[in-house]
Amino acid sequence: MLGNNVMGVLFAYVHDERVRDLTEHRVMASVPYGGRYRLVDFTLSNIVNSGITKVGVVTDENYQSLMDHLGSGKAWDLSRKREGLYLLPPFGKTSSRTDGKIESLDSIRRFLKNSLEDYVILSDCDTVANINYREAVDQHIATGADMTIIYRHGDSPDVERNSIYTLDPSGRIREMLIHRGSEHGVNYGIGMSVIGRQLLLQLVEGCMSRNEYDFDKDIIQRIIPELKVMGYEFKGTAYQVSSFEAYFEANMALMDPKVRAELFDPNRPIYTKVRDDMPAKYGLNSAVSNSLVADGCVIDGEVENCVLFRGVKIARGARVRNCVIMQDTVIGENSRLDYVVADKNVEIEANRTLMGYQTYPVYIAKDSKV
């Protein structure tokens, strides 16, 4: 696969409603993860590691945080004189919010038409995984497929809509069902596909002329009987942020060295925006075990089974367990936190106690004071 023959289009805002607390002031793609990353870092790094140097990121409302994070794309080697990173705010014909992926693609039609690449990788930004798109595109070309859908086999997420696929022995998709809730032992989509650029433009134009905006129903389900739609199974580790609980579990999974080794393969690194900060500082009375601690943290209390983002401060006597504490949050003396997700710039005063449960973690909104 030649990188200059494939481009990427990422949908930064898709499935915002699944984690409404986290996406109130940001899009799904810029949701923080793993101490220093954003969800978009994984999809964007996968694109770059596969040799692709042209990427369009389709945004929507609340994209200021995403723009601040991506900048010119320098962290992903996408700050180039030719091609590179494109931020594409999708404004519909009648309003600032679009009706779906199809109208978003129609709003960036000029960007697609002016591109010279033959193939397009379409991807949501709600899945944490280290995927080699090169293999998927090579299979797409070798099989002569019109569209290749990347899927996983197992238990589908418990969400309002799941895309479930039935494949024949050759790997061709014969049927697509849209299910509600979790299904066991099925082939389910993770919002990633490969398609020819010209075909994509034709399908989008046809749907817009019929006032159809649902990408799954109005494009994929419609073309399965008519065109050659193949499946590509991704068998590696992946965590789909399908709910707030799933987000919490995806962070807690990083305590497992095997998960970290697969997600952060040194041969396929995950890039992110660089923030120069001092190393983490541990006080004389601190105690930290089984936790991920980013640079810039100052810890004088006890931390266990936690993900601490950059600049977090834990005061003396505080005990923090099973928590995700985002950037620049301050936890006061003698406070007790268990199963808590604290967003950025939260201040928790001294002697506070906050406790959730593994299946129902407590969320503290950005810039809050408790």
C-alpha cells in the first residue's frame, strides 16, 4: 500500500451522546485517556503508522479543545507543505449541526473531490486500539472489494445501536443488522472502513438527493446486496468507549502490563501533543502502587490503582483509590476518593469523601470545586 494513494477521514464527534458528561465541553475525539492521551491520538497514530500522510478530521460543535490539541499536526508528523492534517468543521446546508455522517461527508465534498487518492479510510474516534490499516487496505485491494469494513468478533457493546455482520466463508459480508443492546459471539463494527474515493462521492451524492442521512442504513445496508462488501477482522486489544462505565474500564485496563504492551507497541507508537513539564514528585509520606502517574504530578498522599494525568496534586493524608484524575486537578488534605473520575482543573477541598462503585463511578465535571 502506498501512503500517497490512501487518505483518512476521521469523524471526531460521532457517539458524543454515549458519554455526555465527558463530551459536554469537548467532542468524543478529544476525551482524555490514559494519563496523557486523547482518544483521537490512537486513530490518528494508526493512520500515520500505516504510511498515510493526508488526514481530514471532521469536527462539530465544541471542537475548540480538539483544535488546541491537534494544532498543526506536528506531533504526528502531519505539519507539511503538501497534504498533512486538515480540520474540517462540517456545517450543514441549513444549520450548524449536521444530520449525520452522510451530510458531514457532503459538506466536505470539495475536499474529497480535490484529493487525488484512490482510497479513503473512514473512522470514528471512540475506539482505543493499535490497528495496522495497511493490512486492511491491502486486503481491500487484493479482493477487489468496493468497501471493506473492519470488525471485531465477540460481545458487542451495550448501546442503542450496534452494527452486526454476517459473513460467508470467503469473508464477504452478506447481511448487516442494527441491534439494540449487547449480543454475544457476534461480528460487530467498530466504526472503521475502507472505500474507494469516487464510489464514496457517488454514494453520498445519491443519499443527499433522497434526503437520507444514516450511513449504516442508507449506505452500507443498501450496497451489501449490490456491491462487494468485505470484512476485515481486527483481533488485537481494543476498547470501545460506548458508555461512561466503558470509559472507566478502558482506563483501568491499563494497569495490566499485557494491555499496555499491545496498545503501546514501540514499533507502532501512539503520538500525542507534547507538554513539557517536570518529572512527577513524590513526597516523603507518599505511597503509590499499581498506578499510572504522568509527569508534573506532585504526590504527598496515598494512591492505589489510579490513572493520574499531568499536573495532578495529591495533598498529605489524602487517599485516592481506583480513580481517573485528569489534568491539573488538586485533591486536598485527608480527602478520600474511591471509584471517582475527576475532569480537568477540579479542586477537591480538604476532608472530603467521594465514593462510587466499579460499575457506577462518580463523575466530577470540569472546573468544579467540591
